[in-house]
Amino acid sequence: MNELQVKRYALSRPEAKEDFPFGTEAAVFKVQQKMFGLISHCEWRGGKNVARLNLKCDPHEAQMLRDVFDAVLPGYHMNKTHWNSIMLDGSVPAPEIERMIDRSYGLVVKNLSGSARRAMELRWGRELLFR
């Protein structure tokens, strides 16, 4: 997946918004004003400039993904237990990146206040929010 495909997919999630609180170099994906992803650029292997996608992750799953994919690293400038950075160098399959985006989004929605989460569940259904 490239940066544009990631942005389109992340913003296709219910009530997802794009924000630029750190300037135009880093796009932040939010739901109910809570961040579930961040995309920016960095230098990666051999001086190649690639997009880096930070996503929230269950700590156990975060480590498993790092063990499976060379392009999945502890979250850059994030809590390294709960966030991963995915280098968009083409080595991680698109369906896996989509699954990681869905998982990050779901973790953030699950941790919203009870009333905000229930309202989203009524508007969108649990299946769509927590796929």
C-alpha cells in the first residue's frame, strides 16, 4: 500500500478525520478526537524515502508483528508497547495493513467514553466498528 491508499482506507472508517496538529509533514487520523494513526515520511534502508505509518496495537500482537515483518518496528515517537510503525516499503501485504488499521481504529473506539462508544455503535453497528 502506498501513502494515498493508506489515507483513503483510514478515512473510510466511520467518523474518521484527518488532522495536522504537528504540521503538514504528519497526517493524523482521529476518531472522536482520539488518534488511531499517523503517517509521515522518513529515510529507510539505503536512503530510500518512504512513508511511515504509526498504529495503535495490542502489546502482544505488536511484538508478533515485529517478529514477522522487518518493516514493522516499535512506534516511532510513541509508546513502544502500544504502537507500531509500519514502513510502507511494499513488503507488508495490503490486506495486513488494512487489518492493522482496523485493529487500531477498533482499539481507540473501544476506549472511548461509554456514552460516545455506545452512540457510535448505534449509528454504525459493532460489526463495522470492530472488524
